[in-house]
Amino acid sequence: MEPAAAPRGISIIVGGSATSPKGFVAGATYAGIKTPGPGKLDLGILASEAPARVAAVFTRSSVQGAPVVISRAHARAGRADAVIVNAGISNVANGTQGVRDAEEMCRLAAAKLGIEESRVLVGSTGVIGQPLPMQKIREGVPQIDLRAEGGHAFARAIMTTDTHPKTMAAQFRAGGRAYTIGAVAKGVGMIHPDMATMFCFVTTDAPVALPYLRATFRATVNDSLNMISVDGDTSTSDTAAIFANGAAGGPSITVHSPGAAAFERALRFVCTSMAMMLARDGEGAEKLIEVRIEGAETDAEARAAARTITASPLVKTAVHGSDANWGRVLMAIGRSGARIDLHRARLWLGDTLVYRGKPVAFDAGAASEQLRHEKVVLRAHLGVGSAAATAWGCDLTPEYVHINADYTT
């Protein structure tokens, strides 16, 4: 799925990746962690060639992988220059050995890059409860060729059940200078982020001040990566981080800078695009579902309603079957805890109005046709306020069951 059209002042870089911003390199290798296959990669490094500021958010699950624990500690100071990631095994629930292995992965990457271990984040994704094959990782790290063109290889190396790599880059201008934001993400199952098995690593050559970087990234993640759901399950490994190395020069961008608004627009565009790519590639998915909630009492209730609809198995199966069973959407809103005035509420399936204070006559065939599109829009006005939110999900197909029934066997 291609990114949506860019807002004014932002241009998409064709073929862009996380190494499109100045001063970033990446590479990957096949270390033998995943089952072999043509062109497979399973171990990668993404790095800044100059010292970078970092902001990161992680899973809120009480069952957290060792890489989350180590990365959170390393990101606390706001300085990190690289991330090393393996796919195939998630390094979750492996006790103290898992922590030692995550720390060793950081040391291996740091030695290769000539930086301190504390300036490396680590991610592992895949099956829970299996030890990492550390000898394979020790042998694999020296084989990684770090290049400015390596962003696409890194994107492939972090995939698990993704059907394709997810990466992009966009340019914006601030203070008379051109800056670039790149991103890479993975995760199409166990997706219901709460901070997504989701990784998203964002890079920029803009000189963003740390307090503003942290605040803006967290707010952006809440409205993008935290608003997707594939199956309602929150991963033990969810990690999203942004690295800002300032390689494009210029004065530091703070909340009061003239370029702050341009940076925030570009960051939101990139993160929202990545969120939509993840949702569209949900395991077994055939359709992207976009849920737009309007007229909610509070922002929190708007978000809850939107996320509950995207996570509802009954809504997801109705969309898969192009069944205009709009009552399931109202059901999900009610389950979310969001307040709704049924006498004032309205509901649309695509462009078809199906409810306005009561059921309205509509062309069921036309409504069903709206649900056949690759992107299905469900819109509801709750009739109690002015708050709004948008969330993304996907349909639930028989293929999802097949993928997850056979995941480890």
C-alpha cells in the first residue's frame, strides 16, 4: 500500500527509507535465526554516523521482552545512535539469560560501530519463550554491510509474518532548510499497541531539541501507531523510536521555533502512513478499515470508540464479507464505554448513511459495494460533543486463522 497523498509542504521521496535522511546507514544479513528461504534476512542494524538524540515509547504490557527493558534504560538519557534487531525469536520470558543476550547484542553492535553500548537500542521479534541463538548472532553482526542504501535491507530483516517491507521517507522545509524524515516498520499480527509485534524506527536529519522531540513523538505515536489494531492483542515487544542527528544543519528546533509546525506535520504524516501500512498488511488481511469517530464527549472516548470498532471480530468479519450489518458498529461503540446519544447519532458505511437517530432506508447493495473496496471507511457521529479520532484496522479472514494456527508447528 502506497502512502496517502502528502499534505502541502511535504514531498514523498520515491523509494525512500530510514536511511534517506543525511548521516544514516543500515544493513542486514541472514544469520540463520529464521527458517531459510530465498532472499531472507533476519539480523540488521540501523545507525546514525553522528551522535543522535532519541525519543522512544514501548509496550505497556506487563509481560515485556528483555530488549524492551534494555532499550528503555538506554533511551532514558535521550542519546542513542543505533538499533540492532533480529527477527524469528522475540527474546521474551527467557529470564536473566534473555537480559544478558539483549545486552550482548548491544555490545556487538557498539563494537562494530565504535560507540558506547549505552548508545544502542535493541529489538527482537518472533516466537516467545525460545532462547536466542547467540553464536549465530555473534557470527552475523560482522557480516552486516552498513551503507546509506541499506534501509531497504534493514526493513526486510525485521519482518516476521509481514508480506512485504514497510518503509518510506518524506521531505519538508523549516527555517529555509530542507530536512528529511525516514521510517521503517514491521508487525502484522499481535497488533493492538498500547504505548505496537510492532516496531517502528523513525530517522531525521533535523536538529530537534530533546524535550520537543520527546513530546512531539509521543503525541504523534498516540494518534497514529497507537490507533491501529489487527487482532486486539498487544505485543510484548512493541517499540517505536525516533533518532534525530541534526546532520542537515540549522538551529535547534524547539516548540517555539518557526519550523516546529512543519516538523510536526511531516512527522505525523510519516507515522500515520506507516500505521496504515501496518494495518493494511494485517495477517491474512484483504482490506484496510479506517474508522472515523466524530461528535464524542472527550478525546479519550473518541479514541476508545474508534479502537474498539477496529478490534471487533464481528465488525472485521462483516467487512470481510461485505455485509452491511451496521448494528455491529453500534454494538462496538457501546462496548467501548464511549457515551452516545442514539437519538442524535449518525452512522455511515462508506458514503452510505445507514442510521440517523433511527434506521434510515438505504440501498443495501450500494452499501455492500462500499465494503468491497480495498479501503473501507466507517464513520460515526456520537451526537454528544465535538471530540474526534481516527483508527485503522483490517478485515478478519480465514487466512488469519491459518497463519496463527500453524505459527510454530
